[in-house]
Amino acid sequence: ADSAASNAARDRNGQLTKPPGALGRLENLAIWYAGWRGDAQPQINAPQVIIFAGNHGVCAQGVSAFPAEVTAQMVANFEHGGAAINQLAKAFSARMDVHALSLDTPTADFTQAPAMSEAELLEALQTGWAAVDPQADLLVTGEMGIGNTTAAAALAAALFGGTGADWAGRGTGVDDAGLSRKAAVVDAGLALHDSADPLEALRCLGGRELAAMAGAIAAARHHRIPVILDGFICTAAAAVLEKTHAGALDHSVAGHLSAEGAHQRLLDALGKTPLLNLGLRLGEGSGAALAIGVMKGAIACHSGMSTFAEAGVSDS
Amino acid sequence: ADSAASNAARDRNGQLTKPPGALGRLENLAIWYAGWRGDAQPQINAPQVIIFAGNHGVCAQGVSAFPAEVTAQMVANFEHGGAAINQLAKAFSARMDVHALSLDTPTADFTQAPAMSEAELLEALQTGWAAVDPQADLLVTGEMGIGNTTAAAALAAALFGGTGADWAGRGTGVDDAGLSRKAAVVDAGLALHDSADPLEALRCLGGRELAAMAGAIAAARHHRIPVILDGFICTAAAAVLEKTHAGALDHSVAGHLSAEGAHQRLLDALGKTPLLNLGLRLGEGSGAALAIGVMKGAIACHSGMSTFAEAGVSDS
């Protein structure tokens, strides 16, 4: 981040027509955003939402309440404008892009083999990197992939320790038996793969859409585009970057706390406090897209308000 | 609320392309909103933000960190577009109106006399009622009034019991001595006035902008316009309606949890769970205005998403 810009933003914040600190977290969000944009009085004019979709071999283990065909059906729904994320992107004037990643070639079942080859991992990371518009000024990455809460749970366990039971959740709505299966499947994956290296954990246990999200979040940092993280799957993918290089997610804020089981645990491990807590557990970037509104409000106040001197208001 | 519309909205919600419950609280917000609007697939096109400003005789007791002139200065700032609420109203495409209520004639110091005469109370309630645009489809009421956290604390204590120490907070930022003064001032007001009747409590301890907010919130119900409540002062004013007639705030949702001392206590007393919790304590309707974004997101999803049948997505 640009410390001259954050210092200038902090200085401006202190002069705005409000009691000190009265805008709460919005004030720190604005200063943080200003630092990454290198602009003490920034605007949000071009948010981008990118949805990555992938299929998962681990679905063969019965880990989802929905059949794998739903991934492609939902990609069509995204393309036709009918999903929740379409409405949220439109409501907050964000550009939305959809990338379906080799849906006809699911990853390998990670209880049997590494989910991806090195070439497949690299391709997914590159797709994510290239999907980011360098002119965007705020990024949300979302996902669709039947079975991907299981992949995310396995990845989180590999990155932060713990067992399947610690990280598996109900996803789209599995019953108790399904939840136990997910935990056992995660444990089997952890036992099979040597996943001490974060990128190797992503390759062996993750999936193409998780890798693409990690690639996009890394690209956003390169382009100085602040990121709003979505729920459990997005945060697990992003955590690969943080475990690879501490501080790699400093340009990212947690958009919301998902109702998906272990999202709080994952945010705690990353030291991120969510902006919203409304019980969403949909994925698609939906919680993060809703938080675009909070970011827009924060930046509108910071950059649009008058100072005490400009407004002729007594500041004490 | 219109039960046919809420039932139809609940039915629609069950058919949308998402796992059941995956949009969390957004789903119930949409069904609630549909019921009040009498429309199972509603839109939010015309939110209205109304700011009421008043001055307070109790400022003579040294209860604020800012001088009373700031009320009029901030009204000018609202009119020139320089305050936080101007930026938030613009960010969420809300119409914004400002009503300055007899700023040159502060209410009486409630430690000495009733804050308002019956005629003054009635005039303020009517101003609030008349300020609501019957064509609005969502209402935020905000306030500005140096000294009004003290009036709101006294009102809350009269309505819900407890002492000044239970309800007084730091407002725009008083120090420990100021906080003790506020608590003692509230206790003096409670001792002086017989405030068993909620409207009489509003008259004796409240202020013109509080009464106007209550009038506006009542008018919104008449017009079937859902309301987003702001922080401590707005919620205290609204509570007068609920204490007068249980259920009178069923058309209202708590926009945020303010950092002002006793807002949580007040929301608990009303059984309202806030949409946002971002540490704001500015007033002006700012927290509620930020929550317009959440409401817009909820309604955009509910009314814009495709059903499983429309999208050709397998629903299990």
C-alpha cells in the first residue's frame, strides 16, 4: 500500500464534518482503500465480480446434496442473468464475468489421486490472473462447483491443521450422514497427500475454481485493486496466498461471515473481521457482492464529505 | 402486512435458483418487505431519507462535546450536500429531505420543565407525518440535534425503566465527567416528570426531531412503507410508538447497531436484530442509509432471480 496516500487519507478523515470516529469501521475501510489505490480521495467506479466454475471428482463420494450437472446448469443461469449474483452485481453496478473451467473434465477424486496435475493447476491460476480487468477498482471473486465445500474444507485443513470434522460443513444442505461422509473424505485426502506446501495442497485437494480465485486475488494485488473476500470457499482459496507469503492478503477485506460451518475459524486464522453477518451461505461471491455496498458507502463518505473548514462547522 | 403477498413471496422464495435458506436473512427481509408492500415481487425504486433537526434546552447542563450552534451549521451542511448522510443517500439513490424544527427556539431544559408544550409536540409529530412521501417505497429517518443523545437516554429510561447510568452514552464524544453529568441530568428529568404515558414521556423528555421521527415512522406504516431504523436516538423515538401500541414497529427493521452506549439494550427491548454492526455512532440516519444497500440487495435477489423451472436447474 502507498503510505503517502493512506496518511493523506487519514488526515482528510480527521477534518470531515463528523465527530472523530463516528463513522466507525467505514473510516478505516476508506483509509485502507485509499492506500491501495494510491489516492487520498478515491472513487469506486468500476467494481468487477468474477465467477469461476469447476467440477470435482470427489463428488463420486456422495458429498453434495445436488448432482454435479448443477454446476453447468448454474453457469448457464449466470450467463442468462438469473442467479443471485447477477442481481447483486447489477444492484451495485459491478461488471460481472463468468469463467467455466473445463467442466467436462472434473478434477480427480482427491481420495484417490491429486485433484489436478501441475499443468492443470497452472492453467487455472493463469485463467484467474488473466480474468482480472486491470482497470477495475474493486474485485469480488466468486465460485460455483458442486462438491467444492469439500475441497475447500480439505484445503483449509491442509493449510491450518485439524481434521475433516473441524472443517467440513453442510454446503448446499447435506444431512448428518452427508456431513460425516464429508469429514471422512477430507481425512482420506489429508492422509493420501503430502500437502505441507500451500500450492501443493491447492493442487492435490483444491479445484480449478479455487485456483482461479487465488490467481485473480494475486493479480488484483499486482494491479493494486482491493479485494472483498466472499465465504468459506473463496477464503480457503485466498488463504493459499497468505500461507505462501504472510501479508499477501493485506489488500483484501472479509466481505461477510458465511453460515457455512468453519468460515469463522478460517477468518480467525487469517485475522480478518467480516463486514457483514447475515447468514448467507450461497457462494457465487454473493456475500462479498453485498459488501460492495458497504465499501461504496465508506468511500462516498470519505471522498464526498465537506471538511469542517469547507462547511463552516465548529469542530469542538 | 398483506398475508397473501407474504405467502406468495415465501412460495416464490422457495423456487429460486439457490439451495433453501442459502441467502440467509435476505430471504426473510424480502418476504417481510413484500408483505408490507402488498406485492410478492416488489422493487425498491424510491427510498426516502428524511433528516429532522432540533435544539435542546438541556444543553445548558453541559451534556455535549459540541456547542448548540453546530445543529444549525450541520443543517446548512446537509443543504449544501456536505454531510455523511448526503453521500450515503446519493450512493443508494435515495431522495433526501431536511426539516429544521424551530432551531431558534430550543426545547425547554427538561431538568426544569417539560421539554415541549402539547402544541409543540403535536406540531413536531405532524411535521414528521407530513414529511413522508406517500410514493416512497422505503423510509429512513435521521436526526441532528446537539444534546439529543441525552434526550433519547431520558426517553428510553422513561419507556423501559432503569436509570441515567443505564442509558446515557458518550454521544459525539463526552469525557467521563460529561458522561456522569448526562446520567445525572437524565435522573433529574425522570424525577421531575410523570412520564408513564409514552407520548407524555416524549413531550417532557424528548425533542422536536425525536417527535418528528415518530410521526414519520407512523405515517410510513399508514402508507405501507417499510422503515429502516437508525441508531440510538431514532430507535428511542420509534419506541414511543411500540410502547403506545404493541406491534406498531412491525413495518420497521433495525438498520444497524450503533456504538452509542445503550443502543443494544434498546434493540433488545424492542426485539429487533440489526442488519449491520460497523461501529457507527454518527446519527443523521447514516447507519440506516447504509442498510438501504442490504435491503436493495435482498429485493433484487428475490424479485430478479430465476426459478429452478425457468432456469432449467435441477433442484435436488
